[in-house]
Amino acid sequence: MVLAMAGTSTPVSNEALEKICQAYWPPIYAHLRMKGYALHHAQDLTQEFFTRLLKGNGFAGITPEKGRFRSFLLASLKHFLINEWKRERTQKRGGGQYLVELDAIEPGMLAACEPQTGEDPEQAYDKRWALTLLARARSRMRNEYEAAGQIERHDVLKRFLADGEEPSSYAETATLLGISEAAAKSAIYKIRQRFGQLLRAEISRTVAAPEDVEDELRYLIATLRF
């Protein structure tokens, strides 16, 4: 989507803006909150950042060879804060602008983006970036199980995903699923394997080359250990 926008003078649709903003607002917002911006000010800045980036052709010149989208967004945000944000606006908050209502989507993620002890703005950005990709992979996983008519199975197995939780008793999991212990072990293995594939697919959409996926995955896992 970003590459399609680069170098074009065609106005970006509200739908495209919403997709980009909803996908990647958590790290931007978390970074701003850790820099000391008040809640509503950080929300305004997040929305204004994406609006200017897209409407202002901020993706011009981007090519697949230019690295990670994660790094590009953070660099763009820093440039925006230094050079582009006008504190004295002629319009009131939301006046005449297209807004993605941050407080109306993913309330749990919004709360997770609030400042935490021991983090600096860059750590906050990277950690929420990692959590965003994990959430997107989890959502795709849930959709797959739902499409297969196995949402109850998903709800039992989902706790064994990224956090690596081990069942206290395979028998308990087997009972909940109505299958044998051996089948329960296999189901846990399969959902973890598929989740890993989906997470790598999400990461592959944000890096320039396939060989960068594993390095980015290791980096993001490391950020979650802070």
C-alpha cells in the first residue's frame, strides 16, 4: 500500500488513511506519550502525523531497498515533530479533518500504550510495534479458526501462543477440547507453528527483503523482554 502511494499525486482515500493509522498508531502514540505529551495532545499529533504523511506525499521516494517500515515511520515522526507540527492551529481539534477515533478502537492496546516505568520513547515505540504485529497475527489466527468453524478450539488453545505458556496438564486441555492427550499436544504444536508463520508474514510486509524477516523477528522478541 505504501509503495503504491509513493510518488503519486492522487489524493489518498479516507479508507487508505484509516488502514495505515489503525495498523500502526500504537507505536507512534506510545512514543509521543513517553515524550511527555498529554493524552489528547498525543492523540491529535498521532492523527495529524498520519494525515500529513499521507496527504502530503510523505512516502515519495520510498523503494523496497530502503529498509524497514518501522525505522522509516520513527524517523518521519521525529522530522514531523521538529519541522512540521504547528502548535497554533487555525482549526479546532478535529475541525474539517478526517479522524480515526483512537479511543474507539482497541481500548486494551490504547491502555498498553500509556507510559511505563523504565521505558524511554524509542523503547516504547519498538515495544508497541512488536505488540502491534503480534496482535495482527493473533487476529489473523482467530479469523482462520472462525472460518473453519473452530472458534471454541481457538479460544482454548490461544493461551499457548506467543507467551510460550505450557499447559499444567495436557489432560485438562484434552478434556476441554474433547480429544485425547496426544491430540491436544499436536493441536498446541500446530497452532504455535501456524502462529509463527502468520507473525513472519506480518513482519515480511514491513521489511524490504525476505532475508530481513528473521533478524526483525529476533529484534522484536528482544524488545518484549525489556
